Amino acid sequence: MIIIGERINGMFRDIAKAIREKDPTAVQEWARKQEAMGSGYLDINVGPAVSDRVSAMRWLCEVAQEASKLPLCLDSTDYDAIEAGLEVCKQPAMINSVPAVQEKMDRVFQMASKYNAEVIGLAMNEEGIPKDAESRVALAMELVANCDAHGIPISNLYIDPLVLPCNVGQDHGPEVMETLRQIKLLSDPPPKTVVGLSNISQGTKDRDLINRIFAVMAMANGLDAAIADGCDEELIAAVATARIILNMDIYCDSYVDVFKNQNL
Amino acid sequence: MGLSGLEIFKQLPKTNCKECGYPTCLAFAMALANGKASLDACPDVTEEAKEALSSASAPPIKMVKVGTGDRVIEMGDETEIFRHDKRFNHPTAVTVEVKDTDDLEARLAVINDLIFERVGQEYTVDMIALVNASGDAGKFKAAAETVKEKTEKNVVLVSEDAGAMEVALDVLADRKPLVYAANKDNFEKMTELAKSKECPLVVKGDDLNSLAELVDKIVALGYKELVLDPGSRETSKVLADLTQIRRLAVRKKFRTFGYQTIAFTSKDDPQEDLMQAGVYLSKYASIVVLKTDKKEHLLPLFSWRANLFTDPQKPAQVQPGLHPIGDADENSPVYCTTNFSLSFYLVEGEVSSTRIPSYILSVDTKGTSVLTAYADNRYTAESIAAAIKSTGLEDKVKNKNIVIPGLVAVLKGALEDESGWDVTVGPREASGITKFAKEKFA
Amino acid sequence: MAVEIMKEKYRSQVREVVLGATKDEGGTRSTTIKVGGESTLPFLHFEGAVPNRPVVAMEVWDVFPEEWPQNLKDAFGDVLNDPAAWAKKCVDEFGADLIALRFKGADPDVNDASAEDCIAVLKNVLEAVGVPLIVYGCGKLEKDNAIIGPIGEAAEGENLLLGVAEQENYKSVASAAMAYKHSVIAQSPIDINIAKQLNILISEMSTPLLDRIVIDPTIAALGYGIEYSYSIMERARFGALNGDRMLGMPMIGNVGHEVWSKKETFIPVDEEPGWGDQAERSLAWESVTAMALLQAGMNILVMRHPQAVKLIKQNIDELMQDNSY
Ligand code: SF4
């Protein structure tokens, strides 16, 4: 599983302050830190800090890339802001995200093809998040078919089955696992899968434990990536271990360190 | 191999008419991919779509056979790129080239006589490739007659002249030879010949593109018993072409290349010939045609083939029993190990480097290593004692002392009771044998 | 019809390691050699770079190789008593890219040669040839640990490739490499997990050493378990290309050493009539072993018979030809 480090988000106070004051220090510190701990992408989210999301996104992308060589995951519902970010990305980025809504898919997949970007597609539409796996997979299929129609390799598509907090939507848990499995049958090569890991534990007490267990269970069902806290040591150790058990990395006694140091 | 939802969806009418009982064609495609529905439920699927879907679920590389009866050789039907993922199914057919201008009787006698034995396995040349080097149809036919009479080996008939092929094929048709080759000029005639005699046919291109074009034309003529020759002859190019054909067939399910391959060496020097053949055998050729017919060249090639095509999931075994190292005699030390090939070879290597003539007793553990076999109750005091008896070791050595691996030191007492022999606990790793032997036996 | 050529996109590439050092670089070699650096599987030029060709090192011993079969000894004429002349012949006549100097004589059971004796031989060989050197001890741990430091020191700056670091015994070799600017052979017993772990252990002593490690996965000879080595090498290389940096080192194989002790190289034809001529068969055994390993990604082949060396070099020449579409 690839970790998309979630820390550069205007929701956090230090990042919001950085954006407002145009002081890159905090952004770059987090960029470096997440890279050093083995994240594969940096999520970039302007958050509610400023109203000019377009220039804030551009600025965040620029300063993050000065500090880290990781690819970026541009996280916004404002597609102009995403496009502004894509323009300054030095390597193919990831667009986060698009639901299975036709006009949105048209815009996003067009951008993706223009900038050679990867896309996170959400298994939801105008009607919201379906509960059962079958309907989630049907939405995933729409995303796959649209991606294919734009000539984008399906392996550049990450499907997010959408996770609900386990204290509210407990019955979604097994459906998400089933969705992850079935997505791999959609095409050959199949799309990748991603989740926003911390969603599962919103409002619960032992959030880290729930995140960690959910991550390894989802990995066993085929999860490829998660937007998560890239500095959570125990999460990283759990992910590294699951990768060994799933034969994704070659074992050696120091495998946790190897996983962490992969960007060094 | 299952089809993906997208592949199925692409073949559906996309009208979302709900006749199948699913709300959309997409949903129906997913149900099919999951094995929960049958294609018949959609009334509007076209015949082409049915054909495309059924052929897409066929194995990625078609199996093709050469020869008949006991001598039939099966090739193709491979599913892997790397042997460590899953075994390669059908060992490359090693084929020796002869010409219709050669002294055929003499050459066939030599080839018939090529029987190799190594580590309990017997190998022979799989096929001969009879080349119409004379360019003369009559000579080719006569040569085919000699082949028919003088050897029982399977045959590849090599001539791009359809007239010559016709007469030679008449002679050998009931041996089901491989017909080489249909090219862009002769393919109609060659296909007709192969089809009428029900013999497999090689399709020869000038490169991958022309090969693909030609395969499609021949398939359109209704023949699918095919073998591919991309036409390249330079080592590096052949490697690339064979790799592409395998990858496209297995990874992309590109039906046009879903057949086995044949590769020809291009060297006159037999050692160079062997190296080239080795490369092609390593990287995916189902048939390798080479020129040398010397035992000293073919033995290494057969050995490499035997190694490469072993099942990586199954441990390789050596013959269980008693193996003398050097001029072992009644005073020689006896080491006991398993018949897992790697353990055995390690011990054998170390024991021979002690330069003390010795015996190695390899106990039949079904090819498992010392610790695994111990855990499995295959390497026990009883099984070792039984091996001592069955190999007649009692009569071969006087000292009645046997060295067991340090890892199973616990067996010492039980084995002494069971066999009546003295048991010495050896080093834990084979690498310790030299030092151990020097102290004990030198 | 245009076939859509299938090119894999790998995340990473094999590390490039430089062997030897010229005068400017602090050594005395007339040439240096680069190995590794490829960003694709063996010889698939159509999808990635193979910037450096695999190279062949020929073995030279500090003592007369009594145990070699006669036809192998004959191939060298009268130089086998003189390591310097032997090395020179390998380079000048047989085209060796490197010399692998093996201090067999240091073995307490052979001559128990001292570090000083070894250094004298090393100096002679360094003088006689301009190519980079690989240095092996006698294979007995204690002795090798005792001589490797002084040998490394005596050749400071030459960037020798020092053999061999093993999981239970890597510090003396790695220290010598670190202190005196050499490279290291990291040897694991046909075990990919240990191969990886050993690289980590060495890099914990010194991170820069990561780019001076060559993996010896321990190869088996043709017919003696070579398929295990083949698959381990393929897995390691595939892992390396997919981003496993701790397995991304070039690889070395002790081909001659493994092959020439096997029956197939010395049993005469009258004892095994089915096996054919011993001289031709023995060198074919070595060249076919090397050929197979090349196909699994071997970067440095350590070999013995000049004719087998010639064959494999020709094979490498051919395989290095571009096969792009
Ligand atoms: S019956 Fe056929 S066309 Fe109609 S919805 Fe089902 S799959 Fe689509």
C-alpha cells in the first residue's frame, strides 16, 4: 500500500497559517518529514484557509516541490484550483477526486489526459454513497468506462469505495471490503484502489488502532493506497508487515526500516 | 482465466434495456465477471461478441502437438513470464537440423543414437528439422523417405517452396510433422496443405508486424494449429521478439500471438550455436532448432532445460541411496543427508573438497531439506536405519559409524538403538564439513 | 498491422558500481569498469537502458591450481606458476575485463601464506595488468579476516572488489572497504532474504557503501541447482526495478569455481560414453552456466576457461546489440 501523506492540508492550523502568511516553512517541513517516513505521494489540500483557492493551490504545490521529490496528490473539489496545481507540477500528479457524475468526469478525465495525471474516482454519484458493494462497484465501473473512453490507462485510476466511520456506518465495513475485491475484476489491468484512512475512525476513541487494523484488512482485500498520516510509526510498521505477508516486498529482518527508508 | 468486467462490457449492446434482469449493461457485465450470470440472459448479444468473449477466455497460448501416438510432443499452453511465479509447462523441444544434401543415413544414425543419462533422467533429441537445402523437390521427397525409414523421431519439414512441401508431406503426413513455413507469398497454399493433412504449421514473418498480419490471414482461412517464427535471426533481436510474443500473449491476451514459437540458431561453430540455442531456450522458445549433433554440446543444453522447467514449487530431488565420493572403500566415512538436491549438492561439494574418499547416504525425504523432513517425520531414526539396510551399507564399510547433520543431533540416541551403528553428530551447516572431517578423519 | 509493443515501466534501476581507480582517482588502474545501471530486465533494450555490458573476470591463483582438470590447465600454457604472468595472459590474450585474484595459498592447509605473502602477489599482479581487480581470500573465515585488512590497506585507493562479506562475517571486509576505498562482495547462501538483510547490515556501517556493494547470490552450477540461483536472481532484479533499493545492486557469480569441481567437467568420455568429449563438454558446461546466469541478470561473471570466456564475451556482444522496435 502506498501512503499518500495527508498532513499538508489547510485544515491544520500550521498549514492554514503558512498559506495566509505565504511562509513555506511548515509546508516544507511536513513535505520532508512525510517523505523521510516512506510516503509515496504528498496530498495537497488548501482547506478553508483562504478564498482564493487557485493561487493558494499553486503556491502550495510550488513550495512543496522545492522540499520533496514526491509526486503530489491535488486534493480539492474546485477543479480550477486543481488545474492550477497541475500546471506547476514537475512530474505527473494525482487528481483527488471525481465522483461518478458525468459532467465532472468529463472535466477531470480531460485534465488527466492533458497533464498525464492519475485520478482518484469516488464510488458515489448525485445520489450519494450507496451502501451495498454491488452498487459501489457499478459506480466504479462507470468511472472505469469513462477513464477508458478518454484513452487513459486504467492503471492510472484509483477508485475510492468511500469509507464511513465505523461508529456510524458499521454495516458499510464488509461492503467496502467486498467492493475492494470486486474492483479488481473490473478490467485487466484493473484500476487501483484508495481510501481516506482516517474516515473509518472519525469520532471514535482509539483512532490509531482502528486506522491501523482497517489498513491491513483492506490491503488483504486489494487496497493499493491510502490517504493517511504518513508519520504514524505504528501504521507504517503495520503496512510494511502486511506488504511482507502479501508477498509485495521481499522479506529481510529489517523490512520495516527498508519500507520507511524507501525514499532516501 | 476469467474475463474482466470492462472486456465483457465492451461486447454488450449498451442499451440498458434490462432484459437480462440487471439495471444496466454495466451491472450485467459485472455479474458475468463474477460468474453470477450467464451470457445467454442478454437476448441482444451478437454472434461476434459471443465468439470474442469465448475466445478471450481460452488459455493465452494455445497448445499445439507435433507427432502421433507415444511420440507426440505437446508445446505451448504457457501462462507465465517468470518461472518463480508458476512452472513453465512444456519443455522446449530440442531439434537438430539435417539437410536433404547431407549423407542422411549417417546423420540420422548419429541422431538416433543421442541418448543421454544424467542424474537418473534420460534425454533424447525431440525432433529433427529436415531442410530442403537442395532447393529440389525430388531430393526433398527422397530425403523425406529416408527419414521415414531411418528414424522414428518427429519431424519439422523446412521448405518455403509449396511444391516441395507437398511431395515431402505426402510421404510423412501420417507422422504429423510440423510444416515450415507459411510466408507472405505462399501462405494460401501452405495453409491448404497443412489443413488437408492436419499438420501444425509455422507462420513466418519478416518482423512482428508482418507476422501478426499473416497469422490473422491464416486464421481467417480457418486454420489455428500454428507456431510462430518472427523471422529474426540475430541473438538480441530474437530475444526481444520472443519476449514480446510471450508478454503480449500472456499479459495482454493478444490472440494473434497466442501460439507457441520456434527459433533457429544461425551459427556454424557448434559452441556458439549452443550458446544461442541456450538463450532462446531460456527465453520462451517452444522449439529450438540447432545444428550441432554432438553429445558434448547437447548434454549441457538438455541439463539446462531440465533445470529451467522444473516446478519451482516442488523441491528438486536427487536419487536417494548411497553415493560414493572419490574411491570410497570399507574404511571411508559415511555422511547422511536427505535427497533434497540443494542439501545433497552442498554436502557433496564439501565432502569432495575434504579429499577423503567417503560415502554420502541420501535418505528419501521426497526432496525436502533436513529440518523440514525431520518435522515431517521423513528424516527419522527409522528411515535412516532403513536406508542403511536397503543400501547394503553394512557390508560396504567396516567401522559402522555414520555422521548425521548437526541440526538433528537429537536423533543420535534413537538411531544408535535402531541401527546398532555409532552415530557422530556432524556440523550444523555443510560449510563446516571440511573442518570437521579434518579433525575426525584425516 | 502494427503490433503494440509491450514496454514495462519500472520504478527504479539497478545501482551503478564503479570498479578500479585510475591515477586521478587515487589508484593505478589504466581503466575502470562500470557495472549495473540497467533499468530493464536483461538485454531488453527496447524498454530501458542497459548502459553497461556485463563483464567477465578471469581467475588467477597465488598457487599452482593442482586440482584443475588437465584440459583447463593446458589452456594456459606455462604461466600457472606465476600469478603476474598468468594475469597478464588473461588480459592480453584472453580478453579478461577484470582479474579475480584468489589467495588459495593463504589456506592454512595449503601454504598458510601470510598477509605479506599475499600483498607481494597482489602488487605483482597490479603491476602486470591495468584492469581492475577482484580479490578473494582462501575461503576459511579466520584466515581471511586476518589478511583482508592488510591487503586492503596495501592497495589503498585501488577500489578493489573485496570478497566476501557474509551475514555472520561482514565486518572485516566492509571495514577494509570503508577505510581503504574499496568495494565489497556481499555473499548470501542462495537466499534472497539474507541477500537483502546483508546489504542493510553493511549500509548501517556506512551508507556510502551502498553504492559499492556487489551481490553474490551464490550460484550453483548447471545441473546442480542452478535454477534456484536463476529464480532468486530474477526475483531480486525484478524487485530492484520495482523500487527495492536494498536489492538493487549489480550481481557477481563465481561460475568457474562452481563448475570446475563438477563431474561433467572432468569425467573422461570412456567412463561416460553418453556425455561426449570431455574437453569440449567441460568448457560448454562453464559457458552454458554463464549464459543462463546472464539471462537472469548477472553483471560480473568470474570464469576460468579461456574458450568459455571467449564464447560468453561473444554472447554478450550479440546480446548488447540494440533490439528496439
Ligand atoms: S439485456 Fe443485454 S442489452 Fe439489455 S441491459 Fe442486459 S446486457 Fe444490456
